[in-house]
Amino acid sequence: MASTIFRSVANENGISIPDDLWPRIKGYNLSLLFQAYSVSHDVQNARLKKKLSDALSQQIETLIESH
């Protein structure tokens, strides 16, 4: 779904080959999520640490599964 939305926005803004850009954007977003996930383990509050780690894990899984 995300790539479909991306293609639509790219077309509206005159980007001719949005399919070439999507993997680069996806890779960039994944790297940021992995950095945040690794830093989340430094959180001292156990409940906050678990919630943050779980939320980041779900975002990483969703982004990996998107086409």
C-alpha cells in the first residue's frame, strides 16, 4: 500500500520513475528504524522499553513486508 501511495505522489510531482526511488527510501527508513530499535534497549524504564521496542519491531516488519 505504501508503494502505491508513493507512486501516486511521485506521479503528481513529476517523478518519472518512482519504482526506482522506492527501494532507496525503504532502505533509508529501515536504517533509521534499526538505529532507533538498538537505542531503545538503553531506556531504563522497563515498561517504556518494552512498548518502544515492540512498536519499532512492528514498524520494521511492516516496512520489510511492503512492496
